[in-house]
Amino acid sequence: MADVTELRCWPSCVDALDWSQDNIIALASDERVELLFPNTVSYERDNDVPQWQHVPLQVPWFSNDELPVKDAAPLSNYSVGEEISPSVPTAIAWSPPGLAKHRRCALAVLTSNLVLSVCVTAQTSRIASDAEEQVRLKTRIRAFTWAPALPSASNTMGTRTSYGRQYLVVANDDNQLVFLGVDSPTSTLGSSQSWKASVLTHMSLEVEEGSIFTDPLYFDDLMKQQRFISHVAWSPWVMQCDCYYSVVVYSTNEEVRGRLVTCSNDGITLGTEVVYAGMSLRHSGPISWCPSIGEDSKLTLALFTNLGLVYLTISGNDASIVNTISHDLDGRWDQVSGAVWDYEKQPSPRLHFSSLLSTVQSPTAVLEELSGALASVKAPSWKEKIENNLVLFSVKNDLKGHSKTKVWGLTTSPLGDFIAVCNSLHPSDSIEYGPPADRRGTVALSTLRQYNKIRESFPTRNTTAEGVLFTLKKLVENTVEDADQMSAFAEEASGKLMQAYGPVAVSEDGDATVFGTDRLEELVKTFKTIALFDKNTLRDRCSILVSYACNDTSANELPRSLISYRLATALQRLPSMLSHTPFSAEILLQHKQLIILINTLLFSDEVAEGANESADKQKDLVAEGDIMDTELTTESANPSSYGQAVSADGLDTVTAASDHCDFCSAPIPFTDLTTATCTNGHQFPRCGISLLAIQAPGITKYCGICSTPFLSEEFVQVQEMQEETTEPPVTLSRVLFQACDICIYCGGKFVG
């Protein structure tokens, strides 16, 4: 996969690069946000297909409904950024997974007109929406940050048993921090049809008298005013009992302050304010929390102040300072443009940082805490790449060494084993001129450790299949030298994936939970645990994912069939009351027919005969409009063996048709797991979850990795809509599609 990608733009701000858990890189440029998607085509050493897909996202464009036209404010409230700004991006950040459509990450963009937007697939959701003059200062957003995802008891890949609520904190122009809970149609399981940000709590900064000027007359007075909080950062969560604790740190003109944040029952409460005096970040920054948590709930915070770097060890219990370490930044005067942590497989976390103009000239780029002090580590590979590109740029343009580079940001890959750096190259002794089309920015990838270290294990935390696939492809590209080694690599990788992201424990009362509640959230959580996190299903899913990294998918038919079979058997355990709608009843019947087909191919005649009898009863009940729970298989009939193959010879034994062709009304017998063919020969793809034939355009979503088709949530919602109810009913189809929020075969996120 290509390590260097060139874009026709210059970044518009420092810290302009962010890499989402969905493996999408976002870069803030002058007129848009550039999105880089790694191409999911199979890897070939001689492949000329671009390895990165580039999609520009126009974020400065607002309609009058999204952003009403504002008149010029009076002098006391006037802001050049608000009234006449071109709305270029000034900060970007991806949310944790689970908020956007298909459980993806949402991109938040702060533009120079002081508006924060959450960019999603279908629309743009503005966080600040009130344009009245009396609250003008409160709706001007100066800084923001997402809360890290709430920790869970088990490490999963692709999806989670349940997603917590997403939180966002914003700093406005009135010296306030506002804590928001962000909800979307996806995060609310379809109960809400629009995006919404609700204020959970807020706090006002206690301003000192020396920074208050009721009628400022001089420029110095204007600069001394404490108008807004310039930086804000949210620490990782510490789990204690049934509550989560973290620390929010924010900066004023002359000092840094922090507050303990407690999260319980989707609510936020704030502790007392703690002042970290003597640390000025007004014209410096950024603030960066280390994602790992130390002993006794100790958190590590890096502050890039006007005097240098300050390492703070913060207590996760009361936000107090436990230890302080400082380090000089080589006397650099320019702004720190990026800071990321390398904390996987390291004895102590390492901090990588860059500055806008002096990254190449300054000797320090990586720091590590050793024996109670910060020590500089040897120059990282990403810095060496920038130096080499600078030399090539000088030679290519005959600059004789008179060249410079601007480093705009750093970000790490989803698994934390690669780092992306954005930089641009410029002459240093002449005027640089030319049209905007001639501007070039480079995004380069480098490893944070050797490939044999990356290959040893996968990080034990929640991650996505897209992030794992990216690392697997890089490992195949750089560690597998011969095709004969591919099978051994695939077996090794599958085993290590199972070690890192094993099955989720099912409680002893799991069945009682499924059958004893009608709450959608509990039904989805328990059904997902049973169906998607089964040990054998996870093993098959890992092997399928690895096969796409190894470009060998020939052996995927059996594991895909077994995954479908286990999903179908788990579906039979849901309460019968969920199948009262025709659409849900049809889905249940299709899964019963799948069980019959697999039993006929793989098991004894007695098991197959019993399954056929149960299906016949089920068809009669569907005709009568009632559904009964029927257990079709025993433990001994559960297919977990990998030595058997699904042969096409057994497909002559078909089950009775329950679906019909929309073209000719002919029946569609269930003879294949992926293709539905009516008796007159019309072929349709089958939905990978419901197994229904997809017979209309525009109702399909696809897996972003294996391209398996699925019915879209919008189509399913329309099928289950009831005129007499305002909220969608809790049905089997709704539980099934909400639980299967990733591809059940490879774990990939959906697209479309």
C-alpha cells in the first residue's frame, strides 16, 4: 500500500490531520476537508490501482437554513471571524465509532466563522443554531473536543455489545464550557430521525479582575481580555464501580485549569475546579492526553506552553497534580503543529510532536519518560522521510538547499502502529507564487516500530475491522516474501486476532433476558452477544477477514455458511411476539429454510427430517398470522467443524418457496445462501442478514470490505412502519438489523 499520497492543496491550520477508527484520514485544507480512504482492492505487488481514494468534502458551504445571515455586531461583540470569514476549517476531529450511519465515526469541523458542524452522510448537523443577538457570544465556538469512548469489560473488533452516548465539550466566546450529549438516528436505534445535541451541563470561567475591561480603548487592553477558552482536552475514562471518571483540562490566557467529570446513567456532573498555575498556553499549545492509564488511575498530560513542554501526572480521582516534569523544546519559537502518543508495546509511552516550521532543524521530535525525567529518543522514521523529501524538492527545483518544509499535523493509525504526517514544501529565499492549483501537500505514512514487532500481537482494546485489515495488508506487503508462506501467515494472524478479540461472555440468565423483556436496547445487546460474539462465529469471521488481506478468498464459502447458520439458530430464540408483522415473519421463515438446507447438506437424515417438519408447521403459522418459537437443532447439531464442505451436489434438496418474484410472480425456492432464483430463471442477490431476495434498486447497502449486499435500514423501517404508531414498533427485523450493525461475515462497516 502506498506510503506517500500527494494532494493538490495546502492545509489550513495546524493539527490538520486526524485518522478515524474507521481507517479514514481527514485533512483540513483551505476550502474543504480532504478525506483519504484506503482502497480495499486486493493487494498485488504489480497493481497500478491507486491505493488511496480521495474524496473532497465541502465544509464551508452553508445554506440559509443551516446558518442564517448575521448582521454586523456592535463593537463590544464584533468578530471578524463571524461576519466576513470565508469559513475555512480551523480544527477537525473524528468522534469515537458508533455515532454516524452504519456505526461509523462522525467528523466534527470547526470553521473560521466560529461554527461547529458535524458532517454526516446525508446532512450537516450544526451544534450552534441560535442566532439571536443576546446569545451571540454563547454561540461562537472557539474550541471543542470529543470525549473518548467509554471503556468496556471486553475487547471487540468491528462492533460492541452496546455503544455509550457520545459527548462533546465546546468553548464559546463567553468564557463558558458547554457539555453536550450528541444523539443521531443510529445511536438512538432509529427512535430519532434527526441529529440532536442537548446541553447536559455547563460552567462559566471565573475571570480575574485584571482581565476585565468594560470599555477597552487600547490594543493592549483588548489583548489582555479573557474572552474565551483557547484549548480544551478530555482525558480517557477511568471505570470505578458503576461510574466513569475523567478529567477535562482547559486553558485561559495565563493558566491551565481542570475539572473532574463523572458519567453515570448518561448524565454528566462536574467536580470542583483545580488550577494548574504558571502554565500559559494562549499563543502556544496543544494539550494532549496519553490514551493509556497508569497505576492507581493516574493520567498523563502533555502541555506545550510558551516556556516548553510540561508533563503532568494527574490523578483520575480528583484531577490534582501528582507529578510535574518539564523539558526544553530546543528554543523553537514556532507553534507546535501536532502531537501523538505511541503507547502500544512500549515500556513507557512516547510522545511524538512536530512544529510548523522548525521540525527538521530541531533535534527533538520524540520524548520518553525515563527515571523520572524526559529523554529524547533518536530521530523517528517520519522525520527522516520529511528530510529526504526536502532534499529532493531542492534538487528538483534547483534551489541549492534554499528550501523549507511546513509540518501541519501528526496522527496515528487505528491500531497505533503507523503514523501519518502532513507536510508541504516551499522555497526559503524567494517569493513563492502560482495559482492554487499548483499547491501540493503530502501525507506520508511511517511505522512506529519494526514489522516483526507489529506482527507479534494486536492491541487489546476495541477496534474496527477496517483498522485491522489495514495493518494486515501492510504486514502481508512487508513480511510475507513468498506465496508459500501465505497460509502460515493467515493461520497465525487468525489465531492472534482470536487472542486479542475473543468471545464476549454470556451471562447465565442470557436466555431469560432475551425472552423476558420488550426493551429494544436489551434485546439488541443480548442478541448481539449470542449471535455475533459466539466463539466459532468469531473464529470464522477472523479467518474471512484475514483472507481478504492475503488475497485468497477461495475457502470462504464454508465459514460464511456456518456464520449464517448460527445466526439463523440464534434468531429462533427471540420471543414470538416480535414476529407479529408480515415482514418479520418472512425473515424468520427464510432463516428456518436456511437451517433446513444446511441440515440437509451436513447432518443426518433424522435431523433434516425434524427440521423439515418444523418448517412445515412454521409455514402454516405464517399463513395464519401467528409465529411460535421452535427450537430446530440440538447442541450436537451445531456446525462448528471446519473439515466439512458445503457441496453444490446437495442443493437439489430444496425447501418450499415462500418468496415470490416481483417480475413474474413465480416462487423463489431457497437453494442458495447468496443468490435467489425464481423458477423462471430471474436472479437476485440475497440480503446477507435477512436472506430475503433484493428485488428493487436503491434499497441496498454493502459491506465495505467483502461487498456483501444487505437491505438498507430505510427499507426495513418502511416495511415495519405502522400508521397508528409514531414510534417504530419493536419487531424481530428491527432487533436483527440493529444487532447486525456490521457485516456478520468479515466485520466490516457498511457503505451506501
